[in-house]
Amino acid sequence: MSAWRFSRYFLGSAPSITEARRFVAALLRGWPAVGDAELIVSELATNAIRHSASGRFGGRFLVSVHAHPDRLWIGVLDEGGPSFPRVFRPCLEGEGGRGLLVVASLALDWGVWGDEHGRTVWAVLDAALQGASC
């Protein structure tokens, strides 16, 4: 199996999170890590809409998937903003704050490139392992 990559832009709105998940699921159909990849893209797209200029009127975000025989790289490029993505200790009563914690628990590695003008939050998965996601 050779390496390949696909990317697609989505509008910065809540329905686009579902579309981004479908995009990843269609690309990775039959891969053991598809469930984890869907969950990761969902969390990263949600963060792009909630915490960056991608969520403003006319905003958008880019989902990229790079597949190699043993690894998957998933990245979400947003339109930037004043805050930097980081893992927080979640508040037990709150509904938010767990997205990057979920990503960190599923991924072999993850990180952030960029600045307040636009950044990519990315994760690497073992393509051969089935994770614990539904």
C-alpha cells in the first residue's frame, strides 16, 4: 500500500463537523483506526469552530488526512485566533474542555503548528490498531 493524502475545506458551522467525520470515514473505510480518526477530526473541527476565526460568519476550516501503511496523520487548519490550543483539566460540571484530552489519549502523538493568523492541530494514529472509540 502506498502513501496518499486528501484535504477538504468545510464551512465553519456545526453541521460541518458531521460532514468532516463523514469525509474521514469515507476516506478510511476498512481501516482499523477509522473510529478513532472520526472522533479526532470531530474534536479538532469542533475546537476550530468554537475557538478560532473559523467559527465566524464566512469562516472555514481544512481537514487533511495523510495515510501511510502504518500511520495516519490528521490535521485541522483553522483561521486563527487569540488563544492557543492546549489540554485543560476538565471541569467535572462543565460540558467542554475535554477535546484535546480525548485527542491526546487516542493519538500516538499530536501537536500544533501556526499562530494567531491560522494554525493546524494535528494527530498521528497507528493505522493498524483499533482504538477504544465507538
